[in-house]
Amino acid sequence: MYAVPVEATIANGRVVKLDTAAAEKMPGVRGIFHRENIGKIFRSTFGPGFAGVCEERRPPFEDDVVRYYGQYIALVVADTFETAKAAADEVRATYAREKPNVATHLEADNEPDEVLTTFGPRKRLDSQRGNVDAAFASAPVKLDQTYVTPSETHNPIELHATTAIWEGSTLTLYDSSQGVVNLRGVLAQMFGLPNENVRVISKFVGSGFGGKLWPWTQCALAAAAARQLNKPVKLVLSRKMMFQSVGHRPRTQQRVRLGATPDGKLVSLQHDYLYQTSMLDAHHEDCGEATPFQYSVPNLRVTFGRAKRNVGAGADMRGPGRVPGLYATESAMNELADQLKMDPVKLRIINEPKIDESLGIPFSSRHLLECFELGAQKFGWSKRTPGVGSMKRDGLTLGWGMAGCSWVAARFSSEASVQLRDDGMVRVASATQDIGTGMYTILAQLAAQKTGVPLDKVEVALGDTTLPEGPLSGGSMATESVVPAVFAAAESAIGSLLAVAATTPGSPFENRPATELAFEGGRVFVKADGPAKSVPFADLLRRANLRLVTGNGKSEGTFGNPKPKFSTHSFGCHFVEVTWQPEIARLRVSRAVSVMDAGRIINPLAGRNQIEGAVVMGIGMALLEHTSYDPQNGAPINSNLADYVMAVNADAPPVEVHFLDFPDKEINEVGARGIGEIGLAGIAAAITAAVHHATGVRVRELPVEIENLLA
Ligand code: MOS
């Protein structure tokens, strides 16, 4: 059966009455659910090891209060999607309305120094060292500016979709999820079940950008309706619902104060950021994440505040926190460089730190200066003339800008299994997901690398909670997380195989200690004899009458480690060119060069694609994307793909991507760090700097709109 939610058409108030009479009479309608008849749905709570994460904790229909536009107030289930949709439109709600607060100007709510976030309590003083007030007051050169980023909405082309099936007290959910293991844990809590009674399957995800990272209320609604009707229920959100009830990147307002010497050495850095939050939830938009270590500065303070609004819960959106944060701090660095009449690359080189000054520990591997050097060279940066509007080509005014970036590198705990089979195939499995980033390919590559069998002899299984617990597809951490688990699993499977080879009667290696045997290229041989007399592993399994041997591997997570030995991040930079035609107010990004220091790149093709996609998304962030809330009713009013404008192919310039190759062995034995999100970090600051270079207009509130440039 098909379920369609009924959305509140107010953003603040209470549901006084629901009139379902007309909808109930429609043929094919099987159920209309609301708080009186949906059955019990419990809350979920956060647990150790990133278990039970959920941005919107309130179970659907828990009370009659409406806190944001589009909050679900009922659910219609029918034989067809069309009937369910028509009936949902016939459900009439009467509200006690109050004026919604969706004001765009942010001021910190009056909150204590420590507040509760989705991941537990957090001090509003993020980081501090030296004496920032005194250092800023006496700094010979000062910059004090506020940067604003709008709410943005995840718009993967695949809508959120869920299908719930009950068999007795066992729930199976097919879902478009970036984290099946976490979703299973949250659902188990919400339906009062042991984890093993819930199975979540997510074989392919049509992208997510973080919107599908954590569970949303439609999952619980589908499961609850399926329980009440004892039939499978499918629920697919509309594009409009995607803007209302499944998270967004919250609006931020960030004040950055820099103090410097006349020759460009930073003496103080203060970053005070505010973000919009929903009425009940506590998504933390961590804009200050990179600020404490990106540059060398003796005096620093980073703080945050929140402003409650009648909007849906905020959520991680590609590069959460750091992307809006680096837009602000990198913009401030670019402005400081202009103020000092200094090249922005040089300003960054002068302030390159030797260690992570916030933690007092070394970086595992930081090659940001090499990124600048290669980027500048590939872009031709030395030909830049700094004067506004001073560069021309083909009758167009050019603007050149650049920015640096970084992204966290760490591992989630991961498990994987590897099987060697008597047909010569290798199967690798982990309950992680492929959200379009190539995880199927990556797992096959890792298994092939470790076992030496060709790629077409590797089968991959993922996206199913019955498999060994794999990582979230989030934080750009999935690939770096699975490496040690897959390698450990492969080693364990190979160990079992060698033991079989050494003990099977009639085996060419019978009575050899397994320690004298080697496994290479999918073949077993005696180390001392070398590979000339090797035997394929499938032969040994067949001789032993074994279909397969299985190895399991597990690696501990490092993300959130309170006492790390190294500060682990990927680094990079972007150089961009815009063209400006003042006569027709036409602004285009005409080329981009991005250089990434992300450790060893396991799959250069997929990796390049990640950065190219991120740069295109960054053009959207800088010039196009913003979610607008109607001040009258609180609705996200541009809630469709026509009015929420994103960068598309026509906006995408030639994007040149370069990877440095410094394997980071602190992260895993391949030396691979994350690359998905870093491509979006810094790019907006590079573009706004280029816009200033071309037009002389300094835009500090994204997106840059043509109106801003018509001064
Ligand atoms: Mo990404 S925002 O961590 O899914």
C-alpha cells in the first residue's frame, strides 16, 4: 500500500481538529492515521559509538503542536499512490495559529554556556588560546566583518523513500539511507524492539548529500502504518516535502575578527558564529571546526550561539559546519590580504602553522603549501593583476580568487567479511552504503588488492544490516573507515585458507606449517620455493571439499577520539576565474583549479568526480542556492526544482582537479583520507573573492545575486 503524509500548512500553533470524513469515503483508502490511532511510537536516544543518532527526536504525531511548516499531522494509506495523494489533499485541519518566527537576522538565544546538541552537551566556547581581546585591540591591522550563509536544501534527484514490512515482531525497511546500521538502531528504539528484529536494506542510494544520513520521521510513519494495517507500506516524499521535513543546512551569521601585523602575520582570530535551529531539535552547525588549526595565530577564540526558528530540524549537508565556516574565515583572509595589499596566497603561506596549535599536536600529514604551489602554477596565478576590473579577455572582465580548505580525516568503527570460494570468486561484504560515491567499486578494489584476484572475480555486498556493521556514508569517512576492516577480513580469510592448505590430506602443502606458506595473486605457494610452484586457492578449497573460507575484520573508530596523537585532516585549495559583463550583468564562473591533499587516492576517477561535483555544487552555493521562508506562513516557498536554483551542467566550467600523493598512514595502511566534502569547502570564498576582483563589490551574504552587483 501507498502512504502519503498530510503536511501542516502553518508553522506555529496547534492542530485543533482534523476532519478526515471526506478522505475516508474515497474508494481505495485503507487507513488515515493521526495521533489518536497511529499506535505507540517511542523516542530514541543517542548511545555510545555513534548509535541512535537522529536530528528530529520527536516521534511523528507525539503532540498536537506544530513547530514548522510541513510537519506531518496525518498519514493516508491507500491501494494506489494517486488515491493516497488525493485523499491526503482532502484531509482538513483546523489550527490555533500563532505567528511563525522565520526571521533571517540572527541573534543568539539566551542560553547557558553549555547546551545540548544532537551529539550531547557542548560548550559554546569552542576553542580559546592566548588573549584575543587584548591582541585584537592592539593589532596594527584589523578586520571585523560578518558573513552570512542562507539555509540550503539537499536536493538529491532520488527522493527519500521507504518501504516497511512487518512479519510478526520483525520489521524490514527498504530505505534510501546513508546509514543503515544507525537507522536500524533508531527504529528498534522507536518500536521497542531488539536490534536483531529490525533489518534495513539500502542497496543503492540516488545520492544524499547528508540529507539521508540520519533517520527522518517518514521512516517511523511508514513502519507504524504498516504495523497498524499488517501490510507492506511504501512512502515516497514529494520534492516539496524534501524542503520541509528532512533537514536543511541551517542559515548562519558569522562574525570574524582578524588582527595582523603590517607584514601579514596574524596576531588574533575571533570567530563567533550563529546559526538557525528548529524549535525542538539540536543539530549543531559546527562552523568553527577548522578555525582553531587552519592558521597559526597565538590568540584565538571561537564561540557559537543559536537562534530558534519555526523551521524543520537542521541537518548535515555536504561539508556541514566547515563549509559555511570556511566560507567566512577564508573570505576574511582574502579581505585582509586586500587590506594589506598582499597576495592572498602569500598571506596564507605566512600564517601556515607547524603543528595543530589548538591541540598542541602535530598534523599526521599536511601539505597545504604544496597545494597552493601546484594550484597557483596550474592556474597561472602569477599573471594576476590585483586591481579591481584590471584583467580582461575577449571583451569580458575577469575576476580571479582563491581559498584554502580542509576536511576532517578519521575512521568510524567498521566491520567487514571476506570470503574465498571454490569457484575462484572473492566476496567482500559490509553494511555500509553506496550513495553514488563508488563504494561498491572501492570495496572490490580493496579486496582485489589484498587477495590478488582480478576485479571481475570480486563480488560486493553492502547496504544491508544483516552484513557486518559498516560505517555511515558520511563525513567523507566511509572509504577511509572500511580499509582496515576489509584488509583484516582478507588476512583472516587467507589465514584460514593457508591452514586448510597445510592440513588437507593430499594437498601439495600437506604437513607444511602454514607459516611457511605464502598467498599472492590468488595463489598459494611455499615461501622458500617461490611462486613458480603455486596453486590457485580455489583448487585447494575444492580438494578440501570446502565451498568457502570466511574471514571477519573489525577496526576501531578514531572519530571523536578525545586524546589523539595527531591532528588528522585533508587539505586543499581552489583557484577560480569568473567573467563579468557589466553591460548585461552577466556573471559566470569560467574555470576552476582545485588541488587536494587527501592522502592516497584509492580510485582517482571516482575521486576526481567527487571534487568536480563539489566544485559545481560550490558554484551553486556561491551564486544560486538558498531556501527562502515565507515570513507570513513560514513555508519554504521555493520548494521545487524550478525555484530552488542549483548549478547545472550549463553553469559548470572546465574544472581541473589535482591530487597530491602523500599517503597518510595514521589513517589506514593505504594512507587514504576522505575526499567527498572537502571539494565544497572554501570554493564559495574563492568565488566571492573573484567577484570582488572583477566588480569591486564585496558580497558577504550568499548567494551573490545580480542585484548585489548593480550598485
Ligand atoms: Mo555528508 S553531510 O557527511 O552526508
